[in-house]
Amino acid sequence: MKKIPFRLQRFLIGAVLALLTTNALAAASVQIWPINPVIRSEENATGLWLENRGNKEVTLQVRTFSWEQEAGDVYSNQKNIIASPPVFTVPAGEKQLIRLTKVGSVEPGVEDAYRVIVDEVPVNNKDPDNQGTLLKFQMRYSIPLFVYGEGAQPLKEEGEDSSGFLEDGLSWRIVDNMLEISNSSNHHVRLTAASIVNGSHEVSQGNELLGYVLANSSNRWPLPDGLNNQSSLKVQVNGGDAVIINKG
């Protein structure tokens, strides 16, 4: 499968990940829910609602990419998940249901990860000063989608007791002046509210989303100030209690 260049990978995620801790993904005039869609092993599809809360109609394009991590996010074109309709217009105040259909198989016991990318299609605007046609900047939304094979089930996204996860599956290390967190479990983890502990001194890195680490994968972030090989790293996993991650 063709992989998307690194610079586009970062743009696809962008700041929208910070919005994924709310009940609905909202920016500009479009609201999207649910923000954590899944397709269970016994299901063939799931739904995604998009509502136009603006005062003008909006045209949207929906694409789905395979999502892997190789010390960072990697997106690939794929044919296992089909979004329908792929392009549509939503009048002001109306909403549209998108059907995400599984057409490929998932190996037993496996959690496959995808990213659903929703783009507002640019519209032509007449600029009276230039007497030309300009493209109006539009929004991009990125929603995770997890698909399960037989014997695998999604975990709760909020309040899940994740202590076992951290003890058995998560570890961190410093690599090339980057923070790398690895997940050896068969489920993704969503990390929030990180803090650095040095002795009796604990410094919060904020309550926002740090990011995802997919099943049997690793992800990297810029090295936070104050984190070194003698530090401890504490995070919340899937909205649960903060737990110290093992040093790798």
C-alpha cells in the first residue's frame, strides 16, 4: 500500500487530536460524533454523524486510511473500509449519516486501526480587490476508527481500569532526544494528562491529549523539559487513573 509522506502525516493529525477528549468533535461549523467509532467482530459497519451548525451549506469529503505506527504515525491507502457517501453537501442546520463499511477481513484476536479524514471541500469566492477566484481555507477533521477480529473486543474509552495495561504493556525510553512510548498489548491506548516526576517533584504537562499508542506499536513525541533517564513518567490511560509507566 502507498504510504503518505511524513509531512502530510503530521498535517492529518494536527491540532484536532486535542479535541478528541470531548463528547463530539467540533470545530468551525461541523460537529462529528461519535469520536471513538468501532466495528466489532460481529458487525459489518458503523455510523458517523456529521452536523452542519453553520449558516451556510458545506460540502465534505470523507476518506479512510490505514493507520500504523513506526515510532510515529504512518497512514496508507486501503480498501478494507469504505465510507459512503464519500462526498456530499450538508445544508445549514442539517446532518448527514456516513456509513463506514468493512469489506475486508480482520485476523482473529487483532485490533486494526484506521483514520477517518473529513475535509471541507474548498469553495470558490470572488475577491472584489483582485477580481479573481480564490480558494477559501477549509477545515480538516481526523477521527480514529478501530476494527476488531473474532475474539478481540474494544475497551472502554473513559474510566477503564488501565493499571494492568501499564504494568504489562507500556514502557518509555528516550531515543534521539525524543520520548518514545511502546505498547506491547493487543489494544490501543489513549494517553492524557502526562506529568514528569523527579524525586518528590512532579510537574504536570497539562490535561490535554498526549496521543495514541497503537497495539504492538510505539509512538514518539518531542522530549519534554525535565524528563531524563532518572525521571518517572505518569499518564492517564483511556481516561482512567494516572499511573506511572515502566521505564524501558
